[in-house]
Amino acid sequence: MPLGIVFCAIVLAMMLIATDLAVGSDWTENQSLVFGVGASGARGMLSAIAGSMMTVASLTFSLTIATLATASSQYTSRLIRNFMRDRLNQFVLGYFVGLFAYCLVVLRTIRDGDESAFVPSLAVMGGLLLALLSIGVLIFFIHHIAESIQVGIILRRVTNETLRAINNMFPADVGEPAAADPVLASMRTAADPDEDVHDGYRWYTVSAQRFGYVQSLDTKDLLARAVEIDAVVRMSADIGSFVTSAGSLCEIAIASPPSEKLLDDLRSMFDIGAARTVEQDAAFGIRQIVDIGLKALPPGVSDTTTSVMCVEHLGTVLETLAARSIPDRVRAKDGKVRLIASGRSFDALTGLCLNQIRQSATANTAVMVALLNAIEAAGRQTSDDARRRTLSRHANLIATLARDSVTCPDDLAPVLTTANAVMAELNSARPHPA
């Protein structure tokens, strides 16, 4: 975005200069109060604007880096990418650098002298107006950067990203769910190139040949390719998991050995990078919220309020998970199984939300009660017995931790009362919520 803004600023400068050349200077001379500035005055004003813009751009870069350092040390380093992707930060940086480039382009066209004198009055006035507007941009940036490091704003942003990822949870957009298939029953869980799995089909491993985190997957192309070659693709690496160069991305069941071109095509459908992303990986969004909560729990920090806020936002995520169905891992196209995904279950995602914070919340009754409230809210959103048993088990673990770590009876009583009420609610039959 900053580079695009710089390009637009250069184009704007050239357009205004061309307009000045086309209409001439007669009409601008008649408006001397607005455009009445000579070549030396225009050059001096644009030089001052260009110099000040570079100073302000340096200030904004410094504030951004300081914000990144603060967020990384106080919350978690996994939040840095969120600040780097902030469109408002990118716009402000691009605006100041773009105005600097605008002034340079206009400056080079100003000429003085009796015969060849030329002052692009419109372009000079445009630079002045953009400079005045930059005052508001700077004030807005300082307000935005101060607001963006508040824990509530950070948690809200990460939670919204996580909820979007849950609403588009992989592999819901791949083909259609497949019922139990006799072909799948004959397929071993471990790939064996020498094993005939069904009617001459054999498993072949697709190695990653590069290391990093699986950031995303081109699901439409993967399904189309599987249909084209009449194969079944079974994912070995889940979205968000780390793979080594010799590790397996997926396995393909096909009648004849796959060509190198086919293997390369399958590898190209997996996006592998240095860090996880949240677009297709809801677990990474949960991971960020949990990390912020864990940073606030150690005795040396003891920021219980931040931990409770994290648990409250995790409760929102749990409610969404409890209310929606986890997509079937076995996907079909035209009635034939084509993809066996490697997805996370409700049990695994619930454990990711609750386990580490519970384990670190020893003797912290406020965090324990917040966890129980989050479990209770999630339980109201589902009538599925298995999910309610999972939530009840986590409530029981919190009650056990409270008995083992809280020594004061007055502090222990509210936790146990809440835990017993939550478990009683979860273990009772409940109709599906409206």
C-alpha cells in the first residue's frame, strides 16, 4: 500500500503539471491571493514541505517500530504481523512518503527567467493542500497507534479474525461431505507405496521439499486435480502445522506412479511460509489470545485483568465453535471420495482454548471463574452430548485445580459452587438452542 500511494502521488503531480501547461498561467495570475507565488517562493515552499515530510515519515516509522517492540514484549511476538498488516498504519506511512515524492516531481519543473519561466501553480497549490491535510493525518496516526496497543483493541481484532476463520473452517469449502465409504476402510493410515489399497490404487507420498508452516491450501485446485487424475488425496500436514523438507504434505492414492510434474503441482497448492496465518487457521487465532493470557499470568507480572479479558474473548470463540458443526474431514466430488483432510476436532480446539491457561492459573480464582463462565456460555450453544461431555470434563479439571491450589476456604467456595453448577447444567439434557 505505501508503494502504491507513492505511485499515485507521482501520477497526481504529473497530471497537475500537465494541466498547468495546458491552461497556461494567465488565469492563475488573476487569482494572486490564491496562486500568487513566484518561482523562488514555490521552490522554497515545496522544499520545506518535502523536508518536513521526511522528518514526519521518520517519526511515524519510529513510532511503529516502538509499538511493535512493546506489543512483542508485553503480549506476544505473534501479534507483530497484525500491526504490519494494519491498513491505517500503511496508509499513513505511504501518505507522508508519497507527499515527499510529489514535492520532488513538482520541484524539478519550476523554472525562473524572463523567457522560460514556469511555475505550475495548480501543482504547487496541491502540495500546500496535501501538506495541510498531513497535519490531520499525523494527529490521527498518533491517536491510532496509541489505541492499537491497548489489550482490549488487540483482543477484539484477533477474535474477529478467528471468528471469520471459524465461519470458513477448512475443509467446508472443498466439495461436499462424504458418507462412510468402503474404499476408505481398506486404506491404511500409514502410506506404503507397495501396498495395493483398492483395485490397483496405491499410496504415494508427496514430500514438502521445503520447511515451514503450512499457511493455506488452494482447495479448489486440489479438488479439481484429484478429479482430473481420478485420485484420492489424504493430507498429512494440517493447516498451521510445521513441515520439514523431507516431511509429508499429503499422500495420493492413484493407479499409476505419479510423475514429477504432478508432485510439483500438488506441492504448489500448499502455501508454506515462515509463520502461521489466521485466514484458514482458526487455531492460530486461538493461539494468539492464549499467548497474551499466559504472558499476564506469571507471578512476576500478575496481570489478572488481562488474563480474564483473554478468557472472555476465548469464551466468544468457544460459543461459536459449540454452535456450528465441524466440517466432515472426508470430502467428495460427484459422489466419489477425493480428499481426506487433516482437521482439528471440537475436543482439540476446546483444549487449545482452555488447557494452558488453566494449567497456569494455579491459585488464581478470578481466572478459574472466568474459565468456568466461558465453558457455561459455550454449553448453552450446543445440545451435542459429546461436546457437552468435553466441556464438563474441562469444568471438572478446573474444580480439581482449585481444590489442589486454593488454600483459603472463602476463596475456594465460589469456584467450586460455579464449577458444580456448570457441570450440573452440562450433564443435564438440553434442547438445541434457537
